[in-house]
Amino acid sequence: MGAYRKPAAMDNNLRLGILLVSVMTTTAVSPTTLDLNATATGVNIGAKLCPVLDAGINITCLMDHGDETGRSYCEMDSSSLNCTSHTYSTAGYYTMWSHCLSEDIHLNDSATIYVGNKIVNMVAMADGQMFKPMPTTGSATVTVTYEEGTHVFLNITNAITGDPIYSGNSTGFSESRVFSPADFGGVLGQHAVEIALSNPLGKETRFVVFDIEEEILTPVMTTNVLPYMHVYDVATFKETMTFGSNIIGAIEFPDIAYVDRKFGQVREMCLNYTWTTTGTFTFDVLFSNMVDSETYPYVVVVQYPVNNITANGTNLIYVSQTLDVKFEMAADALFPMGNLNATIVYGDGTSKVLDISSLTQGASITDSPKSYAPGTYSVELSVFSESSHMNFSWTQYVEYPIQGLELVHVSEAPMSESVQNVSLRMTDPLVSPLLNITCVFDIDGTEYIKTTDLVYGVNFTIIHPFVGDGNKTITFNCSNKLSSQDGVSYMDLYTDCFLDGQLFSPLYKNKDTPVQIAFAKFNKRFLNIKKHKQNRMQCNGHAYFNKYRIISSVTLAFHAEMLKFQKYEIKAKFKPDAVEKER
């Protein structure tokens, strides 16, 4: 845009324009500004040029379209808009000029615009679909078409992340590109792609969605479904696979479907259905995603299971008693249940099958008595019809009564033999064996809890080290599940000349575990040791002869003399003033 005085020399056309302006312009305010409003029509490569003046009337303006096809004139009025149109042979950018004259004022302005065709009727499809499932091993072709458009630029981006996928100039009215899961990093799931066609006149955008999924490979169905099932049973369908993703599982009946979904990579999927009524059901179980599916047909007859029946017996009996199994049906049992039978496995290697078809609501049937040898048995029962069953089990204990037990031990013992055997024995062979009985012994304040089997003629023995002299109390209580017995006895321990029963620990009071003693002081009145295997000991003037094994030698002080003595294993206790320490 500009305003300037006319130049000294003009071409003939401009002189004519000035002459026209001089003739046709009446007395009025002259324009001072000119704006050239140039726009592309977007159709048939056309453009519209509109000079805009701020004042004046009957202003002659010269239009130059910028494509070297000549010029045109128009009469302008600042109070109204007068435009000219022009069609170009080739789309592109053009610079257009407008020259307007008013008396001695010469105004001109220019505009550079793109002239071409707008993008019309854009369509984008992936293999003919706007939503395209794609296996991880597959691909799809995206085709973009449009009917009109010049200088079209194609740009494809990830609509979620904005990452570029492809861009380039369109060379025709149809563009194609092959997509694979690699274009989305191999990530499973849905991916939206933004496809844009643009030129300087506008932009058209379409979206295509890919759903990348793993095909369901090597599917294996595992189910607990049987031709006959029971009301309240849960039907379970489990499919395992080596590949598969974003799977929908469905149990489809003719009038309703039960659906579940598992996202991401799937290697197994489970569906459950609980039968709530009786009848015959035809249905399909499906596991599918957007690229694959597996279908399994089923027919199931649902009926009442064996219900509200009990089977029991006394599980603690003596050998002299019998096991009587009783089958009973509750009065409110769901009935009928079919042809009822029962099996009994007694746990001793024997079993039987019973016909209990006569069992009805509120009634019972008792099996014939069963005898057992003593022991513990696992009893298993099953009540069954053609299509269902109930199982029962218990542990059967068969015992002899505990009786005739007594303690066996010496009535007295010296302190040098303070480790003693305390035994329990059976005196009644008619109740042997006593199996898995628990006995609690209290031997001079020390408790022993033992679980064992007792057999007539074989004693159960505890080795106990008694501490200190005196009368020792021994008690026991033995029990099984049905009976028990208590007992008590006594043992006297005396010092056998060596008074201090606590001088050495009980470990060394066993005659088979000799005590090793080093002597630093001696009193001949209490102890004489001779250097040979049979040694003589004196206690208050009484002589005792015992055999000791020489184990090593040591030098000891005897009164004021230094003598070479042997160190012995001494199987006895000595008065405190005769011993300084023990080793």
C-alpha cells in the first residue's frame, strides 16, 4: 500500500487512467489509502481481488493478476466493495497488484496469495475399515483418497503420543501406506493414527484405529463340566494358550451371555458358572479377541445332587464292640435323587457295596455290624446316584482298655549306682497290644512324656540318673482315647559309705562312666591307693577292694613328700575333705 505524486513520465494506459479519473471524479474527498484484499476461492484455481479505499467515489483502479495474462480495470467507491475474479491455469503462489488514481493521487497495493483448489471428500481407511484389528504378525494398508486438492501434503502421526509416522507430498488423489505393529513399537492394544491432508487453503483430518493383538495359539480347554451336573455346582472353564492378548471370555446361552475380560498378554483365562436350576442346557463357551476366537459347544443336564444324607458310626470302640454304620436322609431333602447306592471302605482291607434305594426322606438304614482288630483305620463312605455323590470319612479307633500296667525297678541301690532303669510292663496278655498310648512319668521330680506301643512281654524302659540319697517316688499315668491307668512305686538310694550325694554331677554316677579325680591332699585314714589294678579303699576302718583302670600319671603332693602316683578312674564318692577338685 502506498501514496505518491505522479511521475513525470507514464505509460499510455496510466495516462488514460488519469484522464478518466480527471473526467469522472467530482468534487469529493480524495482517497489516501488502498488495501488489496486478495483471496483464493479454492475452486477451479480461482481468486478474487477486492481493492478497498478509505474515501472517494468513481475511482479507477487497474488490476494486475500476477500471471502475465493481462490487466483489468474496475471503478471503485469507498462506500461499497467492487471485486474482480480471475481463474489461473496453474495452482501456485501469485503476487497481485492494484493501482488506483484520484486527481493527482496515485495509490497502489499488492498481495501474495496461494491460488489452488481446496481438499474435497477426503477418505482414510485401513483395508477398508476405520477400526482395523491387526495380529502381531500381520499388517494393514492405509489408503487415503480425495477428489479435489492441489499441492496436497500428507502427514501421519500417532494420535496418542504425537510421534510422526510418515510425511510427504501427495502425488495423486490416492495415497497408500502399509502399517505393521512395528509402527507402534509392537505394543499391544489400540492405537489411533491421525491422517492429515493439507495445502495452503486448508486441512482435512481423519482417524484410523488399529487394534494390535496376539492370535490365540495352541489353546487347550480344561473343564469340570460333565454330561450330568448338580444344582449349585460351579462349572469351570479354563483355557491355556501360548499366545493371546486382551481376551474376552463368554458363556453364551440362547437368551443370555455371561462375559469377562482379561487385559494384556494372556496365557490362561477362567470362566465360572453356577447352576441354579434343573434342566437341559445347550450353550457355547468362547474365548476371543479382535483377531482370533475359539468356540466350545456343550450340552449339560442339571439335576439335584445327592443331598441331606448323613452316614456315621461310633469312631471310638473297644475291640469287643462293633462298628454300625447308619445312613439317614433328612425330611427336607431335595428328592428324588436317583437310584441310591453306597460303598463302605473299612480301612482294614475289606469293603462292601450297599443298595440303599429304599432310603427316603426322614428314614434311615443301618449296615450290618463290623468287627475290628485293635488299631487305627480310615473309614471312607460314598453315597451315589447315576449323576452325583456324597462322600464321608472318619478315623476309626479300636482299642483295648488300659489295665494291668506296673512299674519294674530295683527297690534300693547305692549312690555309686545312682543311674537306674525304670520300666513299665503289661501283666494282662488279654489286652495286648496297647497301641499309641501316652504315658507321663514323674521320677523323683523329673517328668518324662512318652508315646509308645505296649506289648505283653516287652517292657518300656527309661534310664534315669537319680540325684542324692533317700526314698525316691516314681509315678506314671498312661492313657489312650478310651481309658487310662495310674501307678506309683518307690526306690531307696543309700550312700554306700560316701556321704555327699551331690559331690559330683549325675553323669558321673553311672558305674559305666567312671569319675576322674585328681588328689592333692590325702589322709591315710580315708584312702589308700596301691599301684596295681586291684586297689584298696578304706572308709572309717572298713576295707573295700575294687578294680580300677590306670589311665594316666600325675605328680601329687602327699603330706610333705613328692611322690609319683597314678591317676585313676574312681567309681565312688569321697568325703569332701579328701578331694580338692574333680576333672
